[in-house]
Amino acid sequence: MGQKKNLSEEQLLDMYRKMVRIRLFEEEAIELAKAGKTRAVVHTYVGQEATAVGACFQLSNKDYITSTHRGHGHCIAKGADLRRMFAELMGKETGYCKGKGGSMHIADLDTGNLGANGIVGGGIPIATGAAVGLSIRKSKNVVVCFFGDGASNQGSFHESLNLASIWKLPIVYICENNKYGISTHFSQAMNIEHISDRAKSYGIPGHTIDGNDVVQIYDALGEAIERCHAGEGPTLIEADTYRVSGHYFGDNENYRTREEVNVWRQKDPITRFEAYLKQQCSISQEALSSILVEEKELVITSSQTAEKDSEPKASEMMNDLYATQFADITWKPFVSTHKER
Amino acid sequence: MGQKKNLSEEQLLDMYRKMVRIRLFEEEAIELAKAGKTRAVVHTYVGQEATAVGACFQLSNKDYITSTHRGHGHCIAKGADLRRMFAELMGKETGYCKGKGGSMHIADLDTGNLGANGIVGGGIPIATGAAVGLSIRKSKNVVVCFFGDGASNQGSFHESLNLASIWKLPIVYICENNKYGISTHFSQAMNIEHISDRAKSYGIPGHTIDGNDVVQIYDALGEAIERCHAGEGPTLIEADTYRVSGHYFGDNENYRTREEVNVWRQKDPITRFEAYLKQQCSISQEALSSILVEEKELVITSSQTAEKDSEPKASEMMNDLYATQFADITWKPFVSTHKER
Amino acid sequence: MRKITMRQAINEALHIAFSSDDTIFIVGEDIAKYGGQLRCSYDLVNNFGSERVRDTPISEMAIVGVGNGASMIGMRPIVELSYIDFLGTSFDQVLNQAAKMRYMYGGRVNLPFVIRTQCGAGLGNGAQHSQSLEALLCHIPGIRVVMPSNAYDAKGLLLHAIRDNNPVVFIEHKALYKKKCEVPEEPYELEYSAVVKRPGKDVTIVTYSAMVHTALAAADQLTTEGIDVEVIDLRVLEPLDINTIIASIQKTSHAVILHEAWKKGGFGAELAAQIQAEAFDRLSSPIIRIGAPNVPVPYSAALESAYIPSIERVVSAVKESLEYSAKKNS
Amino acid sequence: MRKITMRQAINEALHIAFSSDDTIFIVGEDIAKYGGQLRCSYDLVNNFGSERVRDTPISEMAIVGVGNGASMIGMRPIVELSYIDFLGTSFDQVLNQAAKMRYMYGGRVNLPFVIRTQCGAGLGNGAQHSQSLEALLCHIPGIRVVMPSNAYDAKGLLLHAIRDNNPVVFIEHKALYKKKCEVPEEPYELEYSAVVKRPGKDVTIVTYSAMVHTALAAADQLTTEGIDVEVIDLRVLEPLDINTIIASIQKTSHAVILHEAWKKGGFGAELAAQIQAEAFDRLSSPIIRIGAPNVPVPYSAALESAYIPSIERVVSAVKESLEYSAKKNS
Ligand SMILES: Cc1ncc(C[n+]2csc(CCOP(=O)(O)OP(=O)(O)O)c2C)c(N)n1
Ligand SMILES: Cc1ncc(C[n+]2csc(CCOP(=O)(O)OP(=O)(O)O)c2C)c(N)n1
Ligand SMILES: [Mg+2]
Ligand SMILES: [Mg+2]
């Protein structure tokens, strides 16, 4: 496990709480999917909780993230409201997107979440663009861009990391190597051992770390953010983790063995963190259990409340496409030299 | 200079002839552009002749290349007919593309040239696709894919090299680092010293070689092609060279100094090769001069002949979009199991 | 005759193609052992091996590039794009390469390859996995666009498309995959042409892909009210079989155009423009276009079903068309 | 009043914008010291510095991504795409991101950014640098599309577009850059609307961008034959000012639609479809669409000038339209 450094017990427990919250949220989401209450497939984050939580624990609401099709974990780690998330999964008008987006499309600017994205690699240029904005503003805030091993084979990955490097943007790229892109093992989709080695193409640091160790992620993010603050630009972090669930709920999983999955179940980030909290931080099982109970309660209540919410009315369909207000800018005169070059 | 290895005097002189031919072709193309006889800008290959010639000297007509907006050199090195090239530049019906393509769009399957491309990076996936075809056919032929330093920042570069690596395709990627993408110095567009280092992202060999040394290019290609033949897959070769001319004829070149250009003029690949041929291979100045005279004659005659050719008739405009014949395949019955998975 | 699903018919066409010609191969994401996100390529890798049935990384620009490059040297690749929405990440290879190379190179190269992809809303896949983007492709000279509405057509048109020496985008509507119809076991081809699915004399509905079924259902419903609708399934948008359309309008003098794609700038606009140009005097009422409203595909069931053109909308458009001319004549 | 070129007008609008609002910045290839391939951004870097005027690598997906990401957090980026043809390499960020994010996220984000780009044939730039691709954009809900025909409109519309809180694609025709007209020095905005460039009573020509000048020349020529043409410059394709069009057709009852883009599936198809729907009974003859033929833009002068809609084609279309109704009434 990583160094807990300056993390207080309260903070550690808060991390634990978030990880548990994600796990329980996903388990409930699967129940909803089974019952046909979500419309389409849900891509769950089970087994990867440490990455989102460790990373987002370094961020304030004014720091931004971009997320993926497998975005519930990032969303929750960034502080999203569960009821509004469940409502979105169930296509309710109280959902984050008023039922217009769905599981793959939750954004929440209040918590700095610039959005999940159904296009693999689609969020990478967007995150990079947000970092350009922060850089021009000379803000001390940063962007964390989450994506998968599969996404690292997209052209958008290459273009974005290169741009971030030459402009020394305040951004951290976190590649969650959960070993699969749908059915394709990463070793079948690329001919390298560590995706973090791709950082060399851009002259930026790249590290592979244990993605199932929440404290290690937290520490790695801390370092990367320091680099951002020092104006040194982006870092690529490969989080070594595993997609314990199928690609989506309902996946036949004909491309891997039960054994392989079981090996990784042994490395479950929550179980490991529990052990660590108990052994290294003398936190009692009761403390952990009561968090579990509270979170279970929160998840179930949120889900049930959301389920009772209304579907949007058909008349809502045409709203929200265009902003109707123009910005309030007064143009100042400026006559250019007109010496075309 | 590289090792001449098994190159005969005849071969060396043939290389020299091709380099001179390219240079003279480009000088004539600039004259035509100045005189308004080409329609749009021409991107000349002056100063990079060694790369195209050295590389293509390893290839037969059954080996393929893809080229770029700066494609005349590749085209000629692969054996194209000058009159048809000039005719294309002048938009004549006798041109390679019947006047439909222009300078940036010459393809010639007879010499294995899969085409120049006006989209920066656009040829890289196409070259890769051709290599897939060769690989499935178990052909011993190879593909050489030319592109610039600027193109190596395109997403298509990343996706293609990765694909070629995992499938061990018979292809050589030659990045001609001529230092600029239009006005942008490569050091401003990427944060690395050697573009060849990007090979590491794909687990393939990457080499930076002297792109103004025709024998060195020839040797490097030889090695890379041996790898292809051994089924070991692609190589990335960065040819260190310089775009002596402006981006196109008419460029104001406000982004670089005369001195910088002059430094590179000292490394002119043709002058260097002349010295090499004389000093290392005891080839006489007369032999070289007579080649110069012959090529000058060829270029001028080709240009003048092409100039007299007719423009295509407007009635030709609608032809050549769709192939009208279907392939001659007889479908064999095959009833599948219909066990959907 | 046996009935099979459109998915099975496509799988069968692929098997026929692979067993008939060695230059045919397929590339795409998760298409081999997994059978593809479209789940049409099952068994192929077992029967023809991993040289010809190739799982790719998630790299759509390169994937479509395989179609371009391999076809140029004489292979006949089939490229599977898991969703038509991924034209986004691969568009240059379609717009500026596949569609242009033959013409731009003076007719000196052929590009015999097929991009198979799925389109369509209705399954709650959200804004980025539910689009109908055929209009984008139909605007670009140089590519064929095929959109079958059933298993029988899919098999025959796919084999025809594979023999075509031009790039073809073959678009399968995801809501049709499980629909069954009678399909002969032997290989057969269908030429690029429209078909009159249901003859009628009062109003012509011009449609294609999944909306054919909506049109037929509307036609059935309208029969009970004594209205006799002709339904044309275009099957192929490029080349367009305009003659079949005009012949029908000459008979009915009323036209309703129906597609799931956005109405604005959709292929229906082109159809309307051509019909009014060719049959101006024959039209008794304005051509009515039915398409999706001007918003991305919404997720929630309530919104998505309001979004997709419904049988009711078709029924009332047909009536509106007839009422317009009736009023004028009265 | 002073006359300046459209290039100068755009440059002036950029200077006004940069000096008025700190959140405005520009990214693109070779736009700083070099002044851009469009040569509209000269002096900007000297006046506003390299933080706000940024040369990028050749990475169009990332470049448009800057527009999306930075605008979402409250900046107002201007993205220069050197040629509209490079929508190919950047399309996902337009189709699936810029156009969809606001709706998909339930109206919770704004994307105030402008993509400035050039379109058009006529300069021998060949098939991949001469396209008019506005129809692709107009089909996609969620983006504004602006296409000025002159320096005055360009300045006023660009400033309006920069204040818009939606993604706008601002398309400058390359053949217009050197055209001069009277342009006030002070800042001003033009609202999104069409304009009647020339009133007339016989036939309406609906057009935009460079073709406005072709239409006006045709109208002049037709005057000598006693034919009085009304020319409408749309200026903005999304939102479309349909009222101005319909009002004109109500007057003339004859419509000719003119654009440089491919006729098939072009924006003219949408215009024709809307016009026939809204003014069916008023139309005395079929709507005639003039656009480019169904091939990529050819290189040679002879072919390219045959490719681009000419004054003669417009003149004869107008006459054809009038003759049709004359024949009918006779
Ligand atoms: C551009 C694009 N291509 C393909 C897909 C289909 N798809 C959805 S998820 C997925 C796998 C993504 O793998 P990875 O990036 O490793 O993320 P993970 O699913 O493992 O979290 C694929 C191929 C897509 N949504 N977008
Ligand atoms: C996709 C795309 N983006 C931008 C351009 C405009 N452009 C033409 S050549 C060029 C520079 C290319 O640089 P490099 O790849 O180094 O090739 P070089 O010109 O140096 O041979 C650019 C940006 C283009 N043609 N295509
Ligand atoms: Mg993964
Ligand atoms: Mg270069």
C-alpha cells in the first residue's frame, strides 16, 4: 500500500466510504438493469473503485474531471448525488440530465465533472481543452482525465497528450488499465507492457501504479498535481486494475476464464483497504461496518426515491439543445493595422 | 555516409540520376508555378531527395508506397513518368489523374504508388491497410509509408503504427523530419528530440538516420525490409532532413532565418552524394555531368510536351467516380450454424 | 421456407462470401471470438481463421484505413464499425479518402470494400449510439449507401455490395436484427433498386430501413379507413432508384417521406426536392416529410419514443396529405 | 466609408473581440506569427500575446477539443480549422461532442465557441481542400452555421457568433477573402437573419456565401431581358430565416436555389423541401436547385470552372422557371 502521508483518519474513512458507495451503487445498478429498470446496458466500475476515489480525493469542486462510458465511479468520487444518478439511469426527469443523457452521459459542473462520454477517447481532447482554459486563466486548478486501456489506442489520446505536453497544461491523464476493451485483452491490442511508456512519445513522465491501492493513487496524483502547480505540465498515470464485472451487465464473458477473474477478486481494492485501515491505522471493524450500513441505506434510499420520480414529459424533448442567451460583452473599438501578412 | 554495401556503380549512378531528376523536376515545377501554369501552390521536395530515392531503391514495382502533399519526389523515385506528372500539375488530360487530381493527388499503381494525399496523415492508415492486404496474401512485398514530422502528431499516425505492430505488418514508416510543418518548427509541435522515440509506444524499432545520406537510407530500409520478410513487423525510421524551399512556392518564410536555411544548404544531399561518388567510388565528374545534362533534357522535354497537351474537356467531368463493373465472383453455398453467440 | 433473423442472414452472407473468395476478410472491434458488438460475425473466425477475421484495437481511423489500403491493392475487405456514430472518429478515411480516391486519381484505382455498421434509436443507447447518419454519407459523392429493412434483403444486398468495386456503407438498423423473415439457404443477390412493398393508389410513402415496418403498419391501419397506401422501400440510397418513386407518385399524386434520421437536412429533403422537380404537376398536395425532431436522441423511454417517428404520425400525415387536396378540390 | 477586404474585416473583428473580453482566445495551425493559412489572424499575436494566440500541432481532433473543453469551463475559444475539409480529422469532436453535450447533459453546460474555417472551390486546390460541407453540419442538431458573403456581414456576424453561447461554425469562402466592401470601423453586430440583397418580383434566388455574387450577376444580366429577380442571401443556415424566404416566394411564386455544394443532399434540398411545404399553392413552377455535380472538386481549370455553378446556369434556370409557368398558363 502507498504511504498514507498526511491523510487523517477522517480522510481515510471518507475514502473508504466513497469506495463502498461506488461498489454499492454499482451493485444496485445491476439489480436495476436485471429488473429492466435501466433502459440500456450499464458499464460498472466494480473492482476499480480505488482509482477514482484516490484520484478525486486530491481535487476540489473547482478541479475538473472528464469521465468515460464506465463513469459512475468517477462521478460519485467527485461528489455526485446518488438519487440524481439513479434517476438518470432510470431516465427520470430528476436525473442529472433530466433523463436525456443516461448512464453514459452524466455531467455535473457543480462538482467539476465535465461529463461521462460514450465515445471511447472522446473525453481526452475535452479534458485537454479545459486545461487550456485553466492555463490561460492562470488558475491553480487542474484537470484529471480518466480513460481506459482501450482508449489509449485512439488517435485522440495521442493528439491530446502531445498538445498538453508542449503547452505544459495542468492536467493528469489517468489510464485505467483494467485489462480489457470489451472482449479484447490489452496485450492483444498493443504490443507494449506498460501503457505509461507511451508518455515518452510526448516527453512527459509516465508511471504505472497499483490501481487497486487507493493511497498509492492518491499519492501519485499529489505528485502529478504538484507538477501542474509548478508549471511543468501533464503526467500520464497508468492505474493497474481489473474490470471484475463483464463489459456490461449481460456480457457472456467468453473471452476470459473464471480463474483469471478470481485472481483479481483476491486483489479487491475495498477488501485490501479494509485490511490496511484495520492493520495500519488501527481502525475498528465497527467503524467500517457502520459506514457500510450507512452507505447501503443511502444507496437503497436514493434508488427507491429515484424510482418513484417521474419520467420527463414528451413536451420536454425539444428543450436544452441551444442556449438562448448571448453573453454580455460590450465590444470595444479596435482598428487593426490591416497590414496583411 | 552510409555503407554502400552491395551497390554496384551502375546502381549508385542510378540513384544519383533519380535525385537529380527530382531536383530538376522541382525547379521546373517552380518555374511553372511562377508563370501561373500550375493552378495552385506546389510543395517541393528540394533538399529531401536522398530520402525518397534511397528508400525506393529497395523497392520493386510490386512494393507499395503512400505519399503526401509533398509527393513529387516519392513519385519520381518510384519510377513515375515525368511528362504525365507535369501534365497533371498543369491540369492536362494526359496527366496521371487526367487533370482531376493535381500536384497533391498523383497515384500510379503500375509503379506501386498508392497515392499522394492532401490530408496530413491521411496516407498512414491507407499504407497500413495495404500492408494488411499483403500480410493476408502472404506476399513478400512490403509497403513504405512516407509522412512528415508534422503528420506524426496526427491521431492516424498513432492508430496505424499500433495496428501494424500488433499484426506484425510488412511496412516501413518513414517520417521525414524536415523540421517544419508549414511555419511550425517540430520542436514547437512536440516535446521530444527524436520522433523515432515514438516507436516505443508501439513496441517496434525506431531509428533516426541522416535523411540527406542516400546510402544510409538505403541501408536502413534494407534492414527494415528484412524485418518485414522475417515476419517481425514494422519499423519507424526518422529521416533527419530539411525543407530547403518554403512550405510552398510563394511562402513568405517569416518563421526562419536565412542562416538556418544556409546551414542546411551546406548539407545538400545531392552535393554530398556527388562528393561521395567521386571520392569513395572514383566516379568521374564527367559521368555525373552527363547525367545532369540528360536529366535536364528529360525534364525540359517532359515539361514542354506536357504543356502542349490538351486540358480535359468539360464532358470528362462526370467520369471516373464510380467503377461500373462488379467483381466476377461466384457465390458458393454455405449454411451457417446460426448459433448466435 | 425457413425463417431466420436479419442477424442470421447477414452472418450467412458473410459465410458465403468468405467461402467463395479468398480476398475477402473482415476487421473490426471484438468481431472474432466475441462475434462483434453487432453480433453478426459469430462463427466466422472458427470457420475461416484469425488471418481473415481480425479483432482490432479501438482505432476507427486505422480500421477504415484498412478498407481503403487493402482494397486498393486488390483485396475485398469488410470493415465493421460497431456504431455508425463512430463515423466521428473515422470520418477522414471516408470523406476524403474512400469517397475521393478513385476520382481524384483519375479512375486509376478501385476501392472494393464494404463498411458494415449499425444505426438507429429505440434501444435506449443514448445520443452517441443511436444516430441515423445516412444523410451525411449520401451528400458525399463516391460512396454507395445501402440500408436493408429485412433479413431477405440484407443477405442479397450484402452479397451484391461485396461484389461492388466501389466503397459501400452497409447500414443495419439495430432494431431489425432480431426480426425474422423467409430467406433461401442458397446464395443470391439483389440489385440496387427500390421495391414496392405494398401497392396502393391514394398516397405514396417513401421510406427505408426500420421505418418500412412503421409505414406498413400505418398502411394497414389506414386500410380500415378506406385509404389505400403504396409503400416504397428504397433499400439503397445511393444509387437512388428515383424512377420507382416517380412512377408511384404519378399514380397517387400524394407523397409522404419517412425516415428515422433528423428531418432537417435528412435524406428526405433530397427526396422531396427531387419529387417536386420531377412530378410537380402531378402533386395534389405538398410533400410531407416525417423525420426525427431537431435534437440528439434522448435516453429516457418517454422521450425516445416521442422522438422516433410513430405509426400515428404517419397515419395523420397521410390523412393530412389527402385532406389538403380534398379541400382544394372542394 | 472606407472599403476593406473580408480578410481585413475578419481580422478586425478578432481584434475587437480580443480587446473586449479576456476569455477569448484562438487556437489553430500556424495562426500566430504566420497569420494562419486563412491569413486572417495577422497581428493578433503581437497585440495579445502567445497565451491567447496559440499555434498548434497538426492535430485537428485535439484542436476542436480545445474549443469544447475550454468553452465548457467558461472561456470563449475561437478554433481555426485551416480548411473545412479537415472536419474529416476532427469530426467526432463536432458531431458527438460539441453538437450534443448541452442536450445530452440536460442543458447543464454551455459551449460558447466558434470554429472559423474556409470552404470553397475555384482556386485549384483539389478535391481535399475545396469542399463546401455545410450540409453535413446543418443536419446535426446543436450547432449554428454561419456563411457570410461579404466583409460587412463577416465582421458583424463574427462578433455576434462570438457572443453566442452555442458552438458556431463560421465558414468563410476562400474566393471572398480579397473582396472589398464598405465596413464601419466601430464594432457592430448582425443578428442571425437572411437579407434581401436585391428586391425583385419575378423569381426568387435563395443563396449564400460566394454564390450570392453569382446570383447578383445573373440578376443583372436578366434585367436586360426584362426579368426582375429577387436575391436572398441567407447568411446563416442554422438558425434558418425561413420567413424571409417564404415572404419572397409568396411574392414571386418562382424559386431557384443556388449553392456551390453538391446538389445531392445539399442544403438546397432542405430549402426546397421547406419551400414546397410552406408555399405549395403559391409555386407556379418546380423549385430549381443549382449545385455542384456529384463528383469531388476537380483540379484542372477547365473542369473546375465547369464544376462551379456559373452565372449562365443561374440565368437559364431562372428562365426555365418562368417558361414553365408561362407554358402552363398558355
Ligand atoms: C469511438 C468508440 N469506439 C468504440 C466504442 C465501443 N466501445 C464501448 S466501450 C469499449 C471498450 C473500451 O475499453 P477501455 O477504453 O479499456 O475502457 P473500459 O471499458 O475497459 O473501461 C468499446 C470498444 C465506443 N463507444 N466508442
Ligand atoms: C489534416 C490536415 N491538416 C492540416 C493541413 C494543412 N497542411 C498542409 S501541409 C502541412 C504541414 C505538414 O507538415 P509535415 O507533415 O511536417 O510535412 P511537410 O510539409 O514538412 O513535408 C499542413 C499543416 C492538411 N493538409 N491536412
Ligand atoms: Mg479497459
Ligand atoms: Mg515537415
